[in-house]
Amino acid sequence: MRFAAVLSEHPLATQAVGEVVGQVLESLDAAPDIAMVFVSRSHGGAIEDIARVVRRLLNPRVLVGATAAGVLGGGQEIEGGAAISLWAARFGVDVEPVRLEAIPTAEHLLVAGGAALQADEGTLLLLADPFSFAMDQVIDHLRVVAPGVTMVGGMASGALGPGGNTLVLDDERFTTGAVGVWLPDTVDVRAAVSQGCRPIGEPFVVTRAERNVLYEIGGRSAVERINELVESSTDAEKRLMAAGLHIGRVIDEARLEHGRGDFLVRSVLGADRSVGAVAIDDEIPVGATVQFQVRDAASAHEDLVSRLRELHEGGVAGALAFNCTTRGRGLFDGPDHDAGLIVEMLGGAVAGMMCAGEIGPVGGRTLVHTQSVALAIFGNG
């Protein structure tokens, strides 16, 4: 077998890591090229010891890991409880460890590390710290220096403040920056993002904006556009908007029609009725096409099913899933929705973590998402 994924909920980290490593050793017939370990907050203090055991017993070419608020393994999602999820893969090709640091300078952002990315091809599986790593700016940088590299991954969610997350790369431990592994383009990887929102109302062009504040949309104040939307919406949609309104920016402006999955979705943070403006948690430039969005379990389920059907073509041997921490029980009626659906529809060895931001391509561009699932699917070839 070329892929293995094992999860342990044992409350003792020593027992949990023994369980996952032992089962992976039984599943694989040779040392893996990659091992990825996802560790819950409860075991976060022991991640160095966990990584050391994985390195010594599995002997992967590259080991990558992170602490998270929740982990996925098989068809399970463990939210808040003690758990370790271990995913291992053998490709028979050269893979390279990647360590990135974002260093602000007087003129721009300097991205240090990532020599393997100069090949400008392949796939980068990336885990990053949200408090120290300006992922959006780093993606812009990598889009220039390595435009042919596909990026998939997530932001660590094991802590609520700076310095609390732990990232692991081989024998080293970090609390800042990003770690990852680069795969050559000979490895069969399919990347996709499933959004947790759906568009409502009509699309409009942003006609006046400043940084993260939208003043006018389609020639009228942003607040007026929201009021119009509320008046024309059903009672069910009004309830969803009351729970949290979002806005989506179209990724591919060349397309004539846009549907669910064609947007970079961000939250509406608040409104200033005195000037008719709304604030969002990102910058949207004048001229961009936007559409308001609502978040609900039915739309999230439908979109994930659609993406999984597309990704299933050609067969699946393994998968990595990077889910937003706002999904899980917080969005769906019961546990294990996303992980269970992935295993049911794709099969293969599935593992991952719940993230404070998901990294993946939409409309041909790598972006940081929220309330989504970023997927890396590995074929049988």
C-alpha cells in the first residue's frame, strides 16, 4: 500500500503516537516519502516527542506537522478532544522540505526559504502560523517566483494568540512562519476548494472603496444594497443573513456567469449607516464584481458533494483535507460531516486538520479561504 491514514483518540500522547505509528507500519510496505502529523491542542505540548517517534520509527524523507483545534482521520473529525492523526505516503520520487518565513522590510515583504519552489512546478503542501505569517502576501510573492506551483494546506489553529501554535519540519520545531513539502509534477495531485457559502441577490461592481471599507456598490451605497437585499429575500434567507452576512469577490472576471464556488468569500464585519459604508475582513478594489453570500449547512453539503464528484474521476488512493474550524458541529447537525463524506465518496487514506484559514486554488488562483474545505487528492497513478 502507498498511502496510510490512522487516528488515535487515546488521552495519553505516548499511547496515541504508538498506536498511529504502529498501524501505519503495518499498512505500508516501505518507508514513506512523506509523513504528516496533525496534533490536537490536548497533545500540543508533546508534539516534539510525537514527531521524534514518527521520525525514528517511520523514517520518512520529510515529516511535516502542526497543532490544531481539531483533527481528521478516516471518516472522523475530533473537535476539542485529544487526538493524533497521522498520514503517510510513498511516491517513489524526490520530495523536498520547505521552510518559509515572511520578513517585513521597509519596501516589501521578504519571503525567506523555499529553494525547492524555484523549479516552478509541482505541488506545495503547506502548514502556516496565522499570527506570524502574512499568507496572502506570501501567495502573491510565490505567484511571481513560482507561478506553476499549486499550493494546498491550512493555517494552524492550535492556539488563540501569537506563539501558541507549533509547526514541525523533520527534526525542527517552529512557532512562526510556515512549513511544508514540495512534490514534483509527476505526482498525481488534484487540488480543489469547497466553499461553505452560497450567493444571494444580484452581482454588482464595486464603484467606491477604500481599503477594507465598501462605500458604493453598483453606484449606490453599500448599506442601501444590503437593505434592498433584505427586502427581497425570503424569511429563511433573512435568518441566515442575521446569523452572519458575507460577501464574495469574483475570481475570474472574464466569465459571464458566476455561481457558488466562483468567489473569494469574506465576512461583513459591520456597517456605518451615517455614510452608508460596510467594513469587511479584506480589501476589495474598485471595479471588482461582488455578490453577497450566506452560510448554511445545505449549501456547504451540496458544494462539497459537487467537488468530490469532480475529484473522484481517475480514482483516489489518498486525500488531505483542511477544514475551517467554523465547520464541523458548528455548521452541521452532527459530527464527522466533511470527513465522513470524503471517505464515503472518495475512499482512500484520508487525514487532515481544522484550520484558521484554508489554502487552495479557486478560478486557477491560490487563495486563503475561510469556512471552506481545501482538498489535495492523490490518484492511483
